[in-house]
Amino acid sequence: MKNLTLLLVFFFVLNVQAQDTDSEAVKATIINFFEAFHKQDTTALKIMAKGNIKLQSIAVNKEGKSVLTESEYNQFLISIANIPKDNTFEERLLSFNIQVDGNMANAWTPYEFWYNGNFSHCGVNSFQLIKEDEEWKIIYLVDTRRREGCQK
């Protein structure tokens, strides 16, 4: 019985360590995504995603109704490349909540967005990722955007 208990503890520890390692790898993927985003490095951004993924944003319009906008990843890359180089933008991630199950992960990242040194909006990103060949790739991204209730 003692050996069985030790074996179960061993496998539990290995599983926790694997999840921690995967969580750190997912976090690194998200950090690398935003580093490439801020540098307007569309080549790196393209490599981090699995294909022409769909992006969605949820906001509230002037009438107080929820609005969902959708775009393709390739269009996002074009828009990033076309931001004038004299403009600055930064999406500041405030925290990470990462959950992993095998080869699937979700990263929930509250953020603030700053444009030309001025606060623009805040919200939350929700990344869905897949692990392929020991590498995490983004397969879906949805965010919220608001100006009220921000921490700034």
C-alpha cells in the first residue's frame, strides 16, 4: 500500500510539473505575441497562429447594446503593418489566468491599451491555443473593449 501511495504521489507531482511547464510556455507565447505586435513584426505574428484564424471583439455601442465584430487574422496583420511608424501603441497585460488540458490551453489576459501615450481602452483577451510538435499556437482570439471600469 505504501508503494502504491508513493507511486500515485509521484505521478501527481509529474502531472503538476507538466502543467506548470505548459502554462509557462503558453504565457511565453502570449508575451512573444505582444512583443511582435508592438514591433509590427507580422512575420513573427503569422508564425504564432495556426492559419488564418478568426478574431472577434466585443464592445458596447452608444445605444448600450453589445456589438460583436469579426476579422480574419490576415486582415489584422495588414492593419498592424499599416500603422504609421511615428505612432506608438502598447497593450499592457495586467495578469494571466492560464488553463491547460493536454494539447489545449486558454489564456485570459486583462489589459490596457495605450495609443500615442494616451489611454485608449481596456478589456480582456481570451486566447485559445493548441500544442503541436511541442509548440503552442494561437487558434482563436476574442477580446472585450471598454472605456469604463478600467484600472488605469
